[in-house]
Amino acid sequence: MYEIGLKLWSINTDFYLKEAGHLYDKGVYDYIELYVVPETLETLPLWKRLDIPFIIHNPHFAHGFNLAKAEKKERNREIYEQTKRFADELNAKHIIFHGGIDGNVEETAAQLASFNEPRALIENKPFVALPNRMGGQFCRGATYDELKRIIDTVKCGFCFDIGHAVCSANSQKKEPYAFLHELMSLKPAMFHLSDITDMTSPYDAHPHLGSGELDIVRLKREIFPENAVISVETNKNSKENLDDFIKDTEYLKNV
């Protein structure tokens, strides 16, 4: 049976936090994957009130964290220390990291290794960053070779994002499902899942499960192990409830 995760941000302390408690009590999902927005340590006591398992997601490029650039090393460390505080106090099993944008993969691996973080997972990325939004061009950790180099250097685990992998496969001119199988050899500890609007696009999107072109039945048959840990990363249509997340979890369980 899958373990299903609800993706939230540390700033989601108004409607989502309360709703998250209700849905966990009803058995809708099994853990929260909490993205830590920098400078939000004041929200930590609110999350600690929830008797729910946590996985932590470190901030990414959009919030100033870029492991691929040497000049970002000091700020990267400052941000990581905030993330570590969340992970420690919420007893998180994993901390997920992005490899950064532009720069080089050797820098990514060296900086991540310097954290000496035993809970670290590296997440695979699309090959190209979203245009006009990310301030860079190429994502580190988009190919098998870069991911393996990071994993081997850091001795960390792997967070397998299905949508990112399809985007990367398209950029690399690889058949998407073949690339998914290739990445499975990296023995993922967990998965990220949303549907895919266009299976030929190099750019990432997060539509609801069953609304796009991704063959989720095939994923369940060929990719996900029976005990897969899967964070549902679909868009949220409402700021006041998580009804769309409930529908996504039902689709994943029953399709």
C-alpha cells in the first residue's frame, strides 16, 4: 500500500494547516512534505502541534538556494541551517534538495556533501528551467549521469520526480518511460507525482491526476513499488480547502 504525502509550504498556516489535520485524522494521506520558505522559523511551533509524520523540502532556486554556484555557498549554508531546524524539530525522515541551476554538478555535489546531512535526498530536475521565471537556463541533476555523480559523492538518497523526469527525457530526446526505468536503477527513496499536460514538453507543470497525458496505470504497474512513498504535487485550486487534493489521492488509490 502506498504512503501518500500532502505537499505544503511552511507559510501555509492559515486554512491549509487546520485542514491538513482533519484530513490526516480521516486517513486521506500519511505524511506532510513541508517546503521550508526561508526566514519562516516563527511558523515552526504551529507545525509541531500536528501529530503527523513529516518530510522536509529544502528551499530551491526561487528562494535563493543554488548548490551549483560557488558564490552562493554562504547563503546556501544559512538557508540549510533553517531547513535543518525544521527537520530536527519535526523529526523528519528525509530532507529533499534541488541540485541548482547553471553552475556545475561538481559544485552541487561538494556543497551538499559539506552539510553532512544523513537525511538528504537529491531530487531530479527538468533539463531546462522554466523560461522567464527561474533566472537561469540549465538544471543540475536532470540526467542520469549527474544524479549518479551527486548520489555517489554525497552518499545520499534519491527523490524521483516523475514529471521532471519526463521533461528531462524530452530535452534529451529520450523516450520518457524508458528514462523513467533508467532512473529507477538509482533506487529512489520516494516519489513526486502530478499529471503532465503535454508529454512532449521540456517544461514542468502540475495538473491534477487524471487530467493530463501521463499513464498513471502504467506507472503503478511498472515504476512504483507496492510500498512507494508518493508526495502528490498537484496544483491547489482553493486557498481555503484541500478538496482537489482529496480527489487526487482517490484517483491514485483507485485507478
